[in-house]
Amino acid sequence: MHRRRFLQSGVAAVALAGFGSTVSAQSGSDYRPGGPWAPNERAVNYEAYLDNEQLGERLKQVDRRSDRVELEQIGESAGRGDPVWEVTIGDGDESLHLINQIHGDEPSGAEAVVKILNRLASGGSRRVEKILDNLTITIVPRVNPDGANFVGDDGLGTEGELRQRRYNTSTWEEGDSRYINANSYYSGDVPGYDMNRGFSVFPNFEPFDEDEDWWTVLKDDPQFGYLDIPVEEVPFDLRDPTVDGDNPYKVLRSVGLNLNPENRAVTESFLDADPDWAITHHHQGPTVDPESPDQGNGPQWQSIMSVMAPFGPRYIGLDGVDYASYVGSGNPYMSEDAQTRSLRLNQLVNEQAQQFGKGKFNTLTRYGYGPLWGSYLDALCPQTDAAGMLYEVSHQSDQRGHKAIGTTVKITVAGFMATFERIADGSISEVDELDYFDMPLAQGIENPFGR
Ligand SMILES: [Zn+2]
């Protein structure tokens, strides 16, 4: 019998994600500022991260040094025209696709990948050999070079202050699509797209060819709308027999438009890799670890990372799992096999984190899952029946001092390496997927950005 901690603790529902929403969970009311994981313990220092040029140099260095690595430029960013890189390593039968930093202010996945590539490219251990023999790993180290290297007032400069931000710097122009996709477009001083809302469930989608009826146009600003596609138009099979004839969705809400060159490059990379496994790395806002020790009036510990597995009807119906009513049947386009593998993929990283022992590294939490149809996981995984995983290490780069970088990179390296190893040696199949639901649900202090 599996325990369900989140039921015991009375956390019934997490309204996650989706539509620009927040991790509202139970609250935040019990968070006390100034905890060991409070933001801004040191001044923000973007110099601590690899800029686009440095990242490119590091990748080329690994490529030159090792014939195990294949480096390819698969696109360029919309604003700066900086390279979007793809690295492939290993030649095994299992294919894994991994993307980092689709949100520019979420850099630690890219940093972790550089460390890992160095290990895999030159290491001679049995561990490394096993990974390379059994896995083909395709990595897009930095999907959003514009957001990662936002320089000067318009983000496009070469000199001046470097900042990081969530969006790229692509501007919507009349004719790009019928309406501006309110789900993905940021119309601030320097407009841009949230590219994790920008993928299309149609891999060859041509914006502006979309059916006008698919749009829900906003009354207060009729230039903007949401692209909701009727289920019968969706190109996926309903793979899971249990939802046949009982599809809870009339439309897939907030599908992306594939407008951005970065989204198109990632889509192509994904389809070429034909992955069995797909991982996307992010950062999150501050999140309480609900199982942190009672320290009286002392601060609660924060979660070092939240994870999220996409899944569907096979698990939604289980006692204790149907916790988010709007989720309906989860993702109805995943096979039962992919659902199970997704839960294992996420839980194995939790198991790995627990090996650090009591302290800040074993404080993993999970998100309740609801499909976000313009996202990498929900738009692309069904294309190849890939299992999926979302990483969200705590704090965007403008909320954390540089002392924290080492910590978020460390948990990421540990998670990625454990994942590669356990897929390679087959032991991922020994993970009990239901243990995933024992991970405490993330209780957002606040997450103003969603995922
Ligand atoms: Zn993100």
C-alpha cells in the first residue's frame, strides 16, 4: 500500500500552471522570510553564468577534444541572431532529448550540461561507457540565447549591462498570425515570447493558416487571443483505450504557434531525435518544503527543486491521484507505457536526491500536473510517445545570489547523471512509479511566472 503524504497532510489540490497561473497550492502563509533558502542572499551576479559566446566556446572545445560529441548549430535566436546549439553524444538505442534555458533567466541547466559533457566526452569509466553504449543523448543547451544575454536597453547590444529575462526578443508583426497569442506574447517595453507556450501540436504548423474559429479573441484587446484547437483537429491518436469516446477535452487550450525560430529548431531537433525520453529544465520561484522540520519560530526550509511528470488516465483515476479537478484526464495522448515511464523518470531523480541525506538537497517537491499545450512536454512528447520530465530548481537568476548557482547546478548534474545511468542499465524499470505521488506537493510561496 502506498502512502499518500499529500492526503495525510490535507493538501487536496494544487492548481498549477497552464494559463499564466501560479502555483497557488495551499498558501505560502506558513513561509517565513529569511529562511535558509531565502532569495537574495548575495548580490545577483550574471557574470557568473556563461554568456552566449562563452557557452559556444565551451561546446566547441568539448567537440574538438572528443570524437564522441557532435555539435551542430540548429538555428539562431530571433533577436540577436546568436546560435542555438545542439549536442549529440552516445550511440545507444534509447533516445533522450533534453532542453535547457527556454526561459532566459533560468540558466543552471545549461551550466550543468557543460559539466556533464566534459565528463561524458573524456571519461573512461564503466559508468560512462555504459551510458554512451546504451543511450543517444540529444541536448539543446540553451534554447533562448536572447533572454540569456539581454544586453542594453533593447537586449540586442554588445556592450553594456547584461541581464537575463524569461522572454526572447521577437516582435509580433501584422501577418505573423491572425491574432497575437496572449498565452505566449509579452508586450512590455521590449516585447518577446515565452517560448514554453510557443510549441504547436502540429509539427509543421504554418502560422496564419490556422482556422479563425480556433481563436478566442479577447474583448478588451481584440488583437490578442488564445488559440484553442478542437480535439477532432488534433493530429495525435488517442493512444489510451481508457479515454476512447470519453475525451474530457473539447479543445486543447492555448496551443502555441511555432512562430519563433527557436521553437522551430527545437521541434525539428526533437523529431529527428525521435526520443523515448524528454526532459526540460527550468527554475521556479521560492517553494516551501512541506516536510521541513518544525523549527518553532524558525524559518521553514525551501524546496531545492520541484519536478513534474506528465501523465494521463491510467493514473488519474487512482485513489488519491485525482487531485486537480481541472486536469480532467491529464494528457490523453500518452500511452500507458509513456505515463508509467514519466512517473519513474521523475521519481528516480527524487531517489537520487534522497541519497544526499538530510539537508537541502533532499527537499524535492512535485507539481500537480495539468497539460499546457504550447509547452515542450505537452506539445512534443505525444509526437514520439516520449516519457517526460520537468525540472524546476528554485529561484530565477535575478532572485538568487551567485552562491546559489553551485547548489542548483549540483542537484541538476546529479539528476541528469542518475537519469542517464538508470536508463542505460535498465534499472529505471525497478522504480515504483507510484512512489512519485509520495513526494510532497510544492507549496508555492509564490511563483509569479508559472513554468
Ligand atoms: Zn521556466
